[in-house]
Amino acid sequence: MILNRKSAKKTSRISLLIAMAMLSTIFAVLHTQGYQVEHIAENGMQVCKAGVVDLFTSLLW
């Protein structure tokens, strides 16, 4: 629970730092394992586009 604005700013900065560290670690592990990060990101984007289209289709149907 956030009680004041000062603690909220500190918490959000720490959360951002943790998120960036996690993403960096994921990319570093993928790179060291020999995966092409660009290829994985491109495939992920295509899957997300298809998922969004299916979501809107099912909501509007």
C-alpha cells in the first residue's frame, strides 16, 4: 500500500530498475545460447498481432 507520494516515487524507480535488469538478463541469456534476439522479437511481434486480431474479432462477434 502506498501511503504518500515520496514512497511511490522510490517504489516505481526500483520497479523500473528490476524490470530493466530482468529484460537485460533475458536478452543476455538468449544471446549467449546462440539465439538471434531480432528473430525472436520479430516472431513474438507477429504472434502478438495475431492474438490482438483474434481478441478483437471475438469481442466484436
